[in-house]
Amino acid sequence: MEDCIFCKIIRGEIPSYKVYEDEDHLAFLTIQPINPGHTLVIPKKHISYIFDMDDKDLCQLMVVSKKVARVLKKAFSPRTGKIGVMVAGGEVPHVHIHLVPMDDESDLTFARQRSNVPLEEFEQTLKKIKSVSFD
């Protein structure tokens, strides 16, 4: 889709902090993180609504999300020991999974999103993630 911001990120028209990429998926840091490491996992194929995905693609998106979540857990060691998962889909009409390192159960709310995060924080966060292997 021409004007979809996530499609533009996939095509390289908009820069992003890529966490993971394969032939069908992309994971990158969100520009409005709840906590450091807050990552979005998306299919490269434009689909607006998660439950419009065919079963195979939906399962594969979750498998990739699990892979990324394991790395985030190692990189950030959240106090709860968990990476939270959210699917809202209203803000950008392209399927995306939010993965949030959770220090507290109350972390899973978009009310906690931060704007105007310094670029240095994104760079440090990405460096921390890249220090962990995607085995």
C-alpha cells in the first residue's frame, strides 16, 4: 500500500531501527516506546487486520514474535521476567504485534507511551538487542 507508513519502512523509504528481518517479516523499535526495547513485529505483506490473515501467515507472525521476544527478554531482563504482547491495530492500518519488556503488569497500556525519545536512547536500545543472538 503506497501511503502505509509500515510499508514505507519495509521499502526503506522511512528509516527504522531494525531488530530482526526475514523474507516475510520485519521487527523494529517503535518511535513511541512504553519501555526500552518496545518492538513492533509486522508482516511484509500489507494486511490491515490481524484476523484477516490466513492461518499459516498468522501462525508464522506469532513464531517470529516469539523469537524476537526471547531476545528482548535476554537483552532487558524485565522485572516480571516477561515480554508483554499487545495487538491493537487502530493507530496504523497494517498488522503489527507490540512486544514490550514488562517491569510491571501496569506497563501494558498505551497511556505510558513516550514521545520525543532521544535518538541516543534508540541507538543504545538497539545495541543492547544486537548483543543477544537470535539462535
